[in-house]
Amino acid sequence: MSEMELTADVLVVGAGPTGLLLAGDLATAGLRVTVLEKRAAESNLTRAFAVHARTLEQLDARGLADELIATGRPLGSLRLFGRLRIELGNLPTRFPFVLITPQSNTERLLQERALKAGAVLVRGAEVTGLRQDAEGVSLTVREGGSTVVHRARYAVGADGVHSSVRDLLGIPFPGESVVNSVMLADVRVDREPDEAVTVGATEAGFAFMAPFGDGWYRVIAWDRERQRPDSDPVDMVELAELARTVFGEDFGLRDARWTSRFHSDERQVPTYRSGRVFLAGDAAHCHSPAGGQGMNTGLQDAANLGWKLAAAVRGWAPDALLDTYQTERHPVGRAVLRSSGALVRVALAQNTPARALRSAVSTVAEHLGPVAALGAKQVSGIGISYPAQKGSHPLVGRRLPDLRLAVDAPGDPSRLYEALRAGKAVLISNDELSVADSWADRVVTAAPADPHGKLRDTVLLVRPDGYAAWAGVDPTRGELRTALGQWLGRPAD
């Protein structure tokens, strides 16, 4: 095969949650997708346990949310450290909670979806070279002792903190280590904790415990006085001692099947795009584990990028649509880095003024409803919005709730996130829906369930990722056609 022949439309490097969601979206859209994964087998390393509300909404738009929820335990609040608790029960969503389930469950469902849709997964594939030109991207890959070249129109590096794609592009990854010598262990316990997620922080350090659901628990802990290299083994006596200090008891930690040490960095690339290559997830940003936002932020990257790449490959993407991935997602990554970093620094506060600040922050957050509500929306992802042009309708750029839709025939979607399962935009209007006929391959049309409700005079165009692309009050047919053309390209006829 000639190097210049396309082997796929998009190459995705990395078979973690971010890469698998992206691959599933692209394959569902009918694109040829190859996922290149360096690991020869699935990893047993699970660091992420929290699946937030906005991520569950995205999974709902792919028909996966209910199945994932069945694997874990929903929590109506999230305790970050000390007395600071973020209440999630009042979030305006079908999922007013954080789901506690090991990352492996999320990966399993996303991998099954991607493979069922036609994505090709190549394990034991190490990317060693990258070249791009005006027509596509060529990746040199070491597979089973042989070197092969994969070529596609676009490539996405979703290959984690130590991204080969990022390194080959020469993109810097500035930042710093926020906490070193963090201990990880998968253990059995003699007594199960009362809470699904057990979190504590004292002057001695912090500790976190979460269940895998099969009798094993993941423990993550940091001892302020015992800072050791990542290569040093984890001492179970030390781990139990720290647990007693932080939690008040050690729950009888025993029988570790796996231990490790790592350091947590705060880093972000300056650009998420280099020509025809994009970075997503931990390859683009990494932050402290406070708030459990790392995996969720990566999944949101994938949801944002997937439909834009599909539009570009199909040839109807409006000018500069791919550039909006940078303008929309880079600020989100920066905000998560800052907020999670602030939380972990307050949690690790050692001097007296800093400890007093931690106590004050906890007390204020407990008693100021608006502050707590804002925190819940940001941590859950519900409150994230994207920039809109000046003069746009107030809904533009905002995440939309699961609007109820009119059902005219059996099988019609009854709510917005069911309609989004087609992988297309959704046009919601009480009339003028026939204007969208020329874009039928790119948009689903529906009427609101309540024709006299808040949207009675509003026409709403929803992007495939659930954000408002355009909205207008009683627009003319010409205005609506202009909006459809702006977001969905030239009509098919």
C-alpha cells in the first residue's frame, strides 16, 4: 500500500475514555476510524471514579447512560475535603448526582459502542513518527515488531499525559507538579466505609477510598511527612497509619493486589490543534484529582470535536468550524486546571493562615446557597457555556437541558437527548420545520411538547453536542435558512 493512500478518515491515538468516545462518534457518523493503542492489553489502572452530570447527559445522547448508572452508585453530594461538600441534588438535569463507578466500566461501554459502529482498534501499536501535509496525516507505527504507516485526513492524540502525538508535534506542555509521592493501592477491607466515597484531609495529608464494586477498594493517599520517589514501593503499614490519621480508622486495609506511586501535575498545551492534528483529554491538559473532573473534561473534549471532524470529512463543515475546538475547549481546560488546583492547595494547606482559610471556605460554601450552586454547576459541567457572537440570542452557546419534544408517531424521540442519538443537530420549532428539508442528512426536526411553553415563539438549533448553535424569536424562513447554512454548510440539493 502506498503511504499516500488513506487507510482511514480519522486516526485516533489512545484507547482511553476520550479516544473511545471520539472513535464511537466518528464511526457512528459513517467515517472510517482506526484507534491506535500502545497497550497490548486493557489496563487494570483505574484512577477515575466520578462521572459527572454533564458527562452522563452526553452518554445519554449516545444511549449509554442508563447502562453505566447500573454499574455504580449515584451520590447526591460530593465531599472534596474537610467540611466542604458540593450538593448536586438541585442541578437542572435528569442526572442530579455524581456517579461513582470505576473508569473501566466507562471504557468498556465506550469500546463496545465504537467497535459495534465499525471503528477498528489496533492494540500494541506505538506511534513513532508523524508527518502531515495539505491532504492528510501519516503516522508511523510500530506494531508487533513491524513498522507500518497509517494515513488519514485527520488525527487526534488522545494518548494521555505522556502523549507521543504531542511530543512528535513539538507542542510544549507547560506546568508544574502540584503534589508528589501520591500512593495508590487496590485493597480488601475488613469493614466497609459508610460512604460510597470516603475522603479526608488533615495536617498529616489526605486520603480517598472508592469501591470497585467487587469487594476491592482503590485507595489514593498522600503523606506530607513521607515524600518519596515514584519508584519507591508503597508500604501498607504506612498506608494504614495514614488512613487512621485522616479517617479516624483504617477499615482493616489488607491484601493489596496492586500498588504504585505517582505525582499529580497541572499542565496544559497552548494549542489544541496543529494543522490536521488535534489533542484531547490528558494529552492536552492534566490537573489535580480534586473534584474528579479529569476524565469528564476529556470526554467533553471528544463530544465537542467529534461532530466537527465528521462535518469536515463529509465536506460540509463551515469555514473555521474546526478552529472552534480550540476557542471553546481550551478555556474550559484552563478553568478546570485553576479550580481543581485551588481546591487541592487549600486541602493541603499547612500553615496556620492557610488552614484558617480552608475552614472559612468550607463554612462559607456550606451557608451561601448561590456560591454552592455555582460550584455544583461548574464541577458537574452543567454550568459550562461556550462563547457566542455579540448580539446573539441569550441561549446561544449554552448547554441545553433535556427538553420534552412532541411525539407524532411511534418511535419519535420524546426528549432532546433521545433526538441527539442520531448524531445530528436538532431543530426545535412549532412551525417552519420544512425549511430544514434540504439539510435532512444533518439535522433532526422536532416540535416542543408544550406549544405554548417558553419556546412557543423561539426556533432553536441544537448542536450534536447538546449546546445551542442558534436561536431566534419568530424568525423568517430566510433567517432560518441562513442560520442552517452557517452551521450545517450548503444544503444537499
